[in-house]
Amino acid sequence: MSAQAPHNTLLIPGPIEFDDAVLQSMSHYAESHVAPGFVKTFGETLTLTRKLFQSTSPTAQPFIIAGSGTLGWDLVASNLIERGENALVLNTGYFGDSFGQCLETYGANVTHFTTPIGERASLEEVEQALKQKPYKLITLTHVDTSTGVLSDVKGVAQLVRRVSPETLVIVDGVCSVGSEEIAFDEWDLDAVVTASQKAIGCPPGLSIVMTSGRAIQVSKTRKTPATSYYASIANWLPIMVNYENHKPSYFATPPTQLVHALHTTLTQITADVPGRFAQHTQVSDKVKAAVAELGLKQIASQPEAQAHGMTAMYLPEGLTPPDVLPGLLKRGVIFAAGLHKAIATKYIRFGHMGVSVTDPKRNDVDHALAALKEALAEAKQAKGL
Amino acid sequence: MSAQAPHNTLLIPGPIEFDDAVLQSMSHYAESHVAPGFVKTFGETLTLTRKLFQSTSPTAQPFIIAGSGTLGWDLVASNLIERGENALVLNTGYFGDSFGQCLETYGANVTHFTTPIGERASLEEVEQALKQKPYKLITLTHVDTSTGVLSDVKGVAQLVRRVSPETLVIVDGVCSVGSEEIAFDEWDLDAVVTASQKAIGCPPGLSIVMTSGRAIQVSKTRKTPATSYYASIANWLPIMVNYENHKPSYFATPPTQLVHALHTTLTQITADVPGRFAQHTQVSDKVKAAVAELGLKQIASQPEAQAHGMTAMYLPEGLTPPDVLPGLLKRGVIFAAGLHKAIATKYIRFGHMGVSVTDPKRNDVDHALAALKEALAEAKQAKGL
């Protein structure tokens, strides 16, 4: 932590704590976005993004664009589906609702498959739902940041290829890429939408979208023109291809400093992608065991549907987030309050991603678990529970 | 320059050189986007944005969103005009063409008023054009980065209010905000679209849009829903209002580090907004005089239509940018090649904005002018001219 000013440890489900080298990249001196130095950095960053997704397919295409993760939804909704076509949203919380709204903004006919809070649809249920209509695309939130529910991306993708092979498989990986296993080519996904500030460990401000050759082809063979300018695949595709070939190109100015930071963190991550997933699983198992020992129930009720980069836990009856979060803060730890409106006052969220997991010297997770235990005891005592 | 690694001086029309304090803000430690510290910083940054535009109107509304300047065009095109309505684009170069394409993407019926390269429409011509059709909005590029032509924003806005008072006046200020005078309320503008990386002096990655109460009202009383999700005024308006009132709010994660950097630079700029414009005018006059002395003609032919933050100059007959730019680079100075396709091989661009203008200790402009003189002489000699 030497290079950073003293601060409380940010353990929410994004943004997360940064590695010193990543933050140093943020203050890179001014560069032209079309000068050889930056063009090389951006090109390498695109190639590293392929490695992050364990993809070697020459037809797959990463996009890195100035924006929040949300912008990736617009890229999907304005390029990969046309007005009146059907979209099936496997809804596991807040972000399923919002992705659905985005798709509707661009004219898609959206069907939500909604499960009770904390659960995910079974493959049998998804199969039934897929058979109701011809769906242009299906979306699933890999990890819903509001609930910590993990979707079965591999299983759903296999199912789609079997029962509705033309349907595009779209994954919202904002809270999963970098902490949950994703094998983009092997699982035959069509788009994974993510952002820089969660398990990727870069400051917020980059929308990152990985697309398949099939998705690019769908965007090129639309019956009607794409319905966004800034989120247009046609506008960005030649830019991304040129930069990756180390040729300057212009559509809109890339966020040069953020691209440097992304390059730094992806260089670290891609040194051992499977090892990174294993580390996140190991630390998650430890957190889940400690939370159970404290007598707390997770929002995600099925063990196989629990995220590895965050834990959303119900507070003991009688306690709300404002009873517990200040006790954590007093101990230098920041967790997040609830986000899912139906249960927001009943739970808190602990993000365990990135350097807090991969750099054991920081001791962030053990410290947070100890702080949680003390803050809960203090809150219960204060309420006479 | 003490805090930055040694590097060539970036004097293109954006991105530009950064103040050390701005770059330091880029490596701010991790913060939650809804924690009190960041909420205060973002709220203050919105208020500083009003000052930058010399606006005190309570109905005017600034937006600061993760994205490139281009995203601001989508915000205008998807919220302030509806399918089939008319837009008049006063086209002074590359960026007029592109803004027109963006408006057409969202269904606007676009008329370009095009002038010869280096010129701008006279007010009489604009008046004639405005009388041909009922226009929902008119756009003008305050400074076209491709040509250095300065539009008469104040004059056009007055004219519109007189002859077509319902028409919204939309200014592309990507290459003007921070170096050219803009009095948002007094000139009665409806939207100014800009970005962080030019005369504002912040790294790229922020789309900044100032809107009038009239524009917000138009967005609220559309006959059809707005046609973007990420660029939707309705989605962002409550977020901006809440943050400025120091209340956390969520639609998409703001780019926390870039917002800190914007806060730092706007604090510097707004200490004396009129003084900043005067400084840019003074340095621009000096550059233009030196360029004339070198026998070079500007692309912007009329003196009143020449930008104060950049100078685009034709090279002597027989020279192209690759003959001159390496000679500048050898002397530690980076200028930009031509961008306007019709004349791209014939001219170069010199950006004089931000700290290179306001911090005389840097000596950037004098050094660049001396380097230009030497590089030109060298290039002429090499070509036997």
C-alpha cells in the first residue's frame, strides 16, 4: 500500500482496491491517441483481452470503449437484435431488470424469466422457456451484483446450442470477468459485456465487450441499420482491428490513461488465468464458511449458484445495514449495503475480488472477516439482541 | 514537469499536456462511487462545470458521463430530436459530417450547410437556410478540430432566437470549451457537448454536456420515447441532480478517478474564467503572427473565424506532414497531421491549449515555434525547395 494514501479498504462488489502499478499507470503523461507508443499499448491491451477470455478464435473480437459497463448493454441492444425481435432475459436481480429495459429501449420484445430472490433458473426451466418463441438472443447475468447469484453460463450456452442454435448467448459479466471462469470459445458464447472496475482491477471508465464471429456476422447482416452511433459495432470494428494490428485509427478519442491501467492489470492477470480463478474460489470458500459460522444466510441459497468474487448475506433478524456498516468502517473496512429493492434493508454485500484476494500480504479478507464478527457482535449488543 | 516522466511535448488539438496535480488526481485510491467523499467530489465537479460555462440558471443542467466526446452527440440525437424532424448542421469540416451521421442514425432529417474548406457560413446565409424548413435543432462546431475554423456561436444563437425561436441551438464544443469564450445563459444556448481532454486539460474519458432548461423540457415532452439507454437524459438527470445535492445515486458507475482529475482542473480553470480566455487569445495571436512570418497560410482564412486554441496551417508547396513532423519530434514537439480528407496531405495542426498556454514557465509555445521554424527550413532544404 506504500504508494497510496492511507484509506479504508474498499471491499464492495466494485470498484475494488487497486494494485499500485495499476494506479501509477493512471497518471501516465499525455500521449496522442494515434502515436506509435499508445497505438502499441492499445493493440496489446486488445490482445490481452482475448487471453482474459481464454479465446484464440480469429473471428472473435474484443471492444474497449470509454464508458461504463452499462454501455455494453447498448452495444448488444442496438446491434445484435432488431425492433420486434424476441429477447429472453434470465433475470436473477436488479441487473436483469435493467438489461431488459435497455433492450426494450431499442425495440426488442423482452420476456423475463424471473426466479425467486437468491435462486437461478434450472436448465429444464430455461429449456421450456426457450421453446415458447424464436429468440434472437438470451441474456444472463453471470454474477448479479445485487444478490451474488452465479448463473450457469456454460450449461445455458450448451442448452441453447442444442435447442435453439441460432439464438445468441449474451452474458453480462460486469461482476464476473476476472473472478469467475469464462472460456469464451469453448463455451461458444456470443457476447460478454463487462467493465474495468470489478475483478479486472482497473479504475472505472471502460466498457469491455467480447464478441463472437457469429455476433459480428449478425451485426453485419441486419435488415435495418444499427440504432446507436456511439455504441455501433460497425463504427468501432475497424478501429479495434486496426489498433490490434498496431495501426492508428480514429472514431472517438480513446481514454489513453485508462487503457494504460487496463494494460497493466491484464498483464498481471493473464500471467495465470486458471490460477486466478482458483484463488478466487479458494478465498470465496473461506468467506462463505466464515459467514456460515457467524450464523448468516447468503442471498444465493444454492451452493452451486454462489459467486466467487462476492458474498451477499442476510443480517440477523432485527439488524439493518446502518447498524453494521459503521462498525465495519470504524475498523477500516467498507462493505456495501443491499441493492435489490425488495430486500435492501435486510442484507449487506462483501466484495472479494482482485488484489484483496490475490495479494495475501494485504490480509484484506482475514481482516474483513474479523471486523465483520466484531461489528455484528457490537450491533447486536446495541440493539439488545 | 517534475512529477512526470520525461516526454515529448504534446501540442496537438487534444489530448493536451496535463498539469501535475491533474495527473496526480488520476491515481486516487479506490473509493465507492456512492460513499460521501466521492459524492461530494462529483457534486462539486458538477457545480464547477456550471462555472466553466458561466451559467447560473437553475434550470440549466450539466451532465458528466463516462465516454468520449462523441457520446454527447448521441445524447443530443437520441433525446432532443425525434424521427423525421429536421436538423440543420452548419458544417465546417470533419466533425460536422460526423455529427450529421449521428443525427441520421437516430432518424433525424439532416440538412448540411457546407462552406468551402476554411470558411464559415455568414449570418445572412444561416438566416436564409433557417427559413427553408422548421428546424428542431441547429448544430454548429464551435472549433472544428480538423480545420481550426471558429464558428460565431453568439451571433448564430441570437439569429436563431430572432428568426426561429423554437429551434434548439446545439454547440459541439469539444475543441473550444476552456479556450474559447462561452456564456451559456447569456447567449441562450441549449446544449454544449464537450469532452475532458482538450482545453479542459483532463485525460480523455469524460463526455461533458451542458443543457438548458428548454432542452430538458424538450426531452421530457417527446412524443416518442428517447432512443438510447446509456445516453438517455431521463436516465441520467436524477443522478446528476442527486450528486450535485450531495446525495448518492446509481444508474451506471461513474469513472471516479477521471472525476477527481476533472475536479482538480476545473478548480484551477474557474478561479478566473475570463482571464483564461484572454490568455488563450493572447498566445493565439502570437502563434498566428509567427506562422504568417514563416509564410504559412492558415486553413481558417478569415481572421474572425480562427480558433484561439489551435492553428491549422498549410505547408509550403511541395511539403507534406511526413516531411515536417519528424523534424518537430526530433526537437521534442508533437504536432498533428491533417485530418480533413480533402486536404489531409497539405497541412499540419498545432494545439495551444491548457497548461502549455497558461503556465509560462513551461515555455512550450515559444519552443514549438522555434522548432517549427527549424523543421520547416530543414525539410525545404532536404527537398531542394
